Amino acid sequence: MSDTAAAAASDAEGSAAGALAPKGAGKDEKKRGLGGRIALFVRQVVAELKKVVRPTRSELVTYTSVVLVFVAVVMAFVTVVDLGIGQLTLWAFGG
């Protein structure tokens, strides 16, 4: 990698990190005590939980059905492979 490419990459990382950090996050992070950090964490968790969209009953039934069918198909596949390998082992080593 050339010097200019490395410099551009480090500048891009720095600007991306600065864009994602909240205003005033640099100095205040070190001054916050344990209680302040816990309170900030709880506020952020509550804010994220407010963004959650719960599925409707019909969506939930659909998603559950899809998962159960997928699990049944995978179980059947693994069962067939297991029986096949068992038969192959018996054939190879005698039973």
C-alpha cells in the first residue's frame, strides 16, 4: 500500500469514527463515574427498545411455521445422512 493510500485510509477511519461519536463524547467519557455510565447505558437501552417493531399475530404464526418446517427438513436430512453413513460403515467393516 502506498503512503498516500495509507494516509487516506487513516483519515477515512478518523472521520468515520468522529461522525459516529456523539457530540462531546471525547472529554465527558472520562469524567463520568460508574453511576453515570450505568444511567447512560439504561437510557440507551430504553431508546433502542422503543425502536422495536413487534410482529402481528399472523406474522408470528407465519414465522413460527417457517422455522418449524425448516427444522423438520434439516432433521430429516441429517437422519438420512446418518443412516447412510451407518450403512456404509457396516458395509465397509462388516457387521
